Amino acid sequence: MRIKIGCCGFCMSMDKYFRTFNVVEIQRTFYELIKEDTVKKWRKKAPEQFEFTIKVFQGITHDVSSPTWRRSNIKNYKELKGKVGFLRLTEHVYEYWKKMLIYAKILKSKILVIQLPNSFKDTENNVKNAEDFFSNIDRDGMFIAIELRGWNKNNIKKLCEKYDLVDITDPLVREPTYYNEIAYFRLHGKHIENKIIYKYKYTKNELQKIKYYIKDMKDVKSVYVMFNNTYMCENAIEFKNI
């Protein structure tokens, strides 16, 4: 088993990050459709063995009512209402997905991360959107890791098993319902009911629990432990030392 530890975004200068960690989850690709030349520069600057995972563009996952769309650099984005987000397999969403595959090829990435918003509940319509989406997209050999917030665990398991998706979790909150040869953890901070407190520093005891949880996992070739809390850099380094 290989354990890869990193952060959701660069928590320090890029050069220092490359010296400290061996993987990063790119966040900028979620907020905007960036130029391919920019992506090429990242790959060229990084060590050959350094790994990039990619958080897919919000146009695939989030409705235009999400405040994050203000950072999209897409003019008149509100006109896309009902045509983007929530895994709707529209022409726009399909084109966004193809763009993610291009980024992945440039970065030599193996994993695309799909994070759905809290508003994407496991309703009949949303489940149908998800099934249509995963039935028709081209994976191009990629692993797809999905974070479904507020879904019933049985519905998460059904979807992930049917379409071979990696169920993203925080193992301190719940166990993943399904993973294949990789497991992918995103550690956002303290979970209190339906809220996440991002301004949270994981304790040494909590990090030890994650360590022992991973050691008990079977049939997993690679485990990704990605910190996304305010103290992600500090916690990731501490976990790496542990």
C-alpha cells in the first residue's frame, strides 16, 4: 500500500510544496476554466514523480446559484441556469468534462475529484442525473472520486458500486461505502451535525486514528489523505511524520 499525503490547494509556495509533499489536489480548476498553458507550466515545474489530482469544474457540479460562480470568469453565467451543475449531462457540462480530461492528460493525473454541494440531495431526479452522467461520460482511464454530502449511505454505496466510483469521506466521520484499488480521504475539519468547521486543527490522537484506520484497510493499493482545513499544511506535515 502507498500512502499519499497532501493538501487541497497549495498551502505554501509551489516550490516549497513540491519539496514537502508528493501530491496536491488542484482547486483552481473548480473555480475557473484555466488556460492549458498554465497547466503545462505546473507540470513542467513539478518533479517528475509528483502527482496532481484535479477537482472538476463547478459547471459540472454546482448550479449557478452557488456564490462560487462569481469567480468563474464566465460572463453572464446566470444565463446558464438549468443548463449546468448537478451532473446534468447537457452540452455545456459535457464540454466542461472534456476540458477536465485535457487537464488530466497534461498533468498526468490519475484521479478526478467530483465534489457535489449540500443542495445536491439524493432525490430521484438527482440520482437520475448522476446515473445518466456516469453512464455516458468518457473516463479515459481515470479514477473518479466523488464526495456526496447529505446522501443516505446505501444510496452512496449503490451509485459508487454501480459505476466504480471512489467514495470520498473523512474516516473520522464515516467509513467509505466503496473504494476500488484506491481510497481517497478529504479532511475538511470538525463536523458538527450538518456543518463543517474548517478552522480546525486535527489533534495528534485524531491523526493516529486515521493512521490505524488506513493500516486495517485491505485490497487497497493507494490511499490519498488530503487535508482541506485551515491548518491543512501543519496537519499534513504532522500526519506525514506520523
